[in-house]
Amino acid sequence: MANNHFVRYEDLLTIEEYDVETDKEEFTLLPLEDEYVIGKYQERRNMLEYGHQIAVRKSVYEKLIKVAKDLKKIDKNYKIIVVYGFRDMKKQEKYFNEILEEVKDKFTDELEMYEYIHEKIAVPSVSGHPTGGAVDAAIYDAKKNKILDFGSEILDYSTTMCYYETDNISEEAKKNRKLLRNIMMSEGFAPYDGEWWHFSYGDKEWAFYYDKEKSLYNQVEASRIFKK
Ligand SMILES: [Zn+2]
């Protein structure tokens, strides 16, 4: 039986503060080609306005390199592929407000409404991708030129097969999910049961998962990273 736990908006509200010092940390653009970590956008919504490179916090990139080095001990052809990282806080707010407009008349309880929307798109104030600490990632086999079998396509939310625990995938896929999760967690990333590919470091989900008082990063707008 599947045994997933989904972090709720209410859970993330318990992390009220972020560390102002660690939040000063710079962002890094992931290389398109590299021995260890590659960043290749695979997002249905068009998020390419900052060019084709994915941005993450510097510490996140350093941790991903360590993850990839550990993976190479298992198979030298393995790398980490990141298909999504930083999202502009303005976009997060825009998408959130679009759904809010659609559903607001159906709810009388505000928290209930926020929980409902949060399942579709994170409430901006607690969202992970706009901090630069969250990544959507998988293991890539450079020799076979493809992502390992994880039982469902990365970023495919259309069925419950995106949940970490699901009965409908092969043993091989289960093994690969476990490998990815264990190796990411060994470098301090927090997993998310609702999407096998989503991991974070330093955001509110991470702080909640590891029982920290504060997050390390706050959400930022793209203008802080990408000077025009
Ligand atoms: Zn994600």
C-alpha cells in the first residue's frame, strides 16, 4: 500500500522566518552540458524568459555536484539532470492568483481554500521554487542518453504515478526512485512525496521536513538575479 505524506500549506505556515544572512547567497546558472550536473528546462508553462539556463542557489549546485559524484560510484555514466529550478516570485503570484480568482467563490473558509489551491500550485509565501532552493531532478544515463526508468515521466502530474509511493510501477522504477531519494537526502535535500522528482534545500518545505526553526532562503524576484 502506498504511504505518502503530503506537506500542507498549514504545515509550512509554522516556518515563519528565514535567515537574512543565508538568504544573501548568490544564484548559479546550471551548465547545459557537464560531467556531473546538467540543467535542461522541461516545463510546460513557458518559463524561459531568462534564457535557457536554470538558476539555483550556489549551495544547491554544490550539493548536486556531490550527489552526482556519489552516483558515479554506482555507474560512471550517471549524472544529475535538473529540469526545473528557480521560478520568478512574480510568476508564482500570477499563477496562484489565476486559480484564486477561479475558485474563491466556492469557499467560505480561507485556510481550506488555500489548502485546495496549494495542491495545484504552492501558495507564494511558502513556495519553494522561487527561493532557488527547490529543484525538479532525476538521474540521467549519459551512455544511453536518457533518464533512468522512474515509472512516470518527470513533471507529469496527470496521474498518481507521480507520487513517490505508488503500486503501479515496476520494481526497477521503485529502485531508481529510492536511489535518487536516498542520494539526494544524503546531501541534505528534503524529498516531497507528491512528486518523486521534487527536492529542496533551504526553503520552508526543507525547514519543516528537518524540523528547523527558520528557512535559509526567502522567495525572490527574477530581477535580483538577472540584471537587464
Ligand atoms: Zn518542483
